[in-house]
Amino acid sequence: MIAVVTVATPAAAQRQDGRIQVKAFATGVLPDGGIDKVKTDAIGLPVGAEVRATDALVPTIAAEYFLTPNFSIETICCVTRHDVRGTGALAGARLIDDAVILPATVTAKFHFQLGERIKPYVGAGPSYFFIFGEDVGPDAAGLGVSRVDLSDELGFALQAGVDVKLNDRGLGLSLDAKRYFVGTTATFRRGQGTALRTDHDLDPWVLSAGLAFRF
């Protein structure tokens, strides 16, 4: 009888952890890039011209499946909205408004056991940025730009974080940080022609904190 209890107890604990974990986050998206290359310039960008995308704070959801107790696959669901503003010689210029980004991301994660309740992890995986809804900013429109397009692009994400078990019913606290390496090509059109085409690094930091439920 004692042997049966001894064998059953670890099995029950493993079932209690579960294979699926869902997280609800508050997430800050902090772009950290700028102009990488000017490919077409019929406008005449001033020397020292630079741009940056604005930060965003959004709710996000992550879903994770544990293949083993220490190895999981995770995907996230979020949509962020950003403007593009000039810096340097373009300081204050409103170039693009309301660009919406859907960062389709899948990461493979390895979890470390630090005590009974704390599990740090690291991860990495591909990401595809779908960008849509962008509008011409008023300062770009003042130069005759009638339409702007930001290209969808494939990138890569590195990830690190920690899960803290709050109780034995699956509730936990999660802190997560991702660094994306991804760019986009911005095309500003004037009539039927291209007024400006530039390659940009986006490379955002994505920092999240929230609650997790594992079942």
C-alpha cells in the first residue's frame, strides 16, 4: 500500500502542473530601430534625418504547450498600433499614423527549476510581422504623399522570463521579455510614382507582466 501511494503521489503532482498554460499580460512594445537604408528619395531628405516608431501598451495573451516538464512551445496573440515620427533633422514630423502590427510569433522555450515554485526560462523562434492600416501623416501629406505602405516581414525573437507558482491550483505570476529582430520597407507614394522608399529596423523590445493559469 505504501508503495502504491509513493508511486501515485509524483504522478498526481505531474498531472496537477498540466501541459497547457495560458497567460494574460499587460505588454509594453518599445521599438528600437531607425532608417537602415534609403532606396529611393525624390523628396530630398535632409542630412541627419531619422525616424522612430512610437511605443505602445497593450493587453496580450500567450498560449503554451509543455512537451516535457522543461520544454514547451508558445505562441502569442496581440495587435499593437504605432505612429512614425521624425527625429534628428526631421524632429517632430508626423510621417505615418496608426500603423497596426500583428506579430505572429512562435517560440521554443526551455524551463529551469529554481526551487519548487520558481521557473526561469529562455526561448527563441520565428516571427512574421503583418503590418496594415497605416495612414499618411500630415507632414508627409504636406509633401504631396498620398499613400504609404509598410511591408510585412519575417524576423526572429529571443525570449527570457520567469514563471512563479502562486498556488497548487494552477495560478501563477509571469514576467516575460522578448527582443525582436525584424525590419520593414516604407514606401511613400506621390500620385503613381514613388516619392520615398526606405528600409527600417524595428527591433522592438516587448516586455510583459501578468497572470498565468496552467491546467
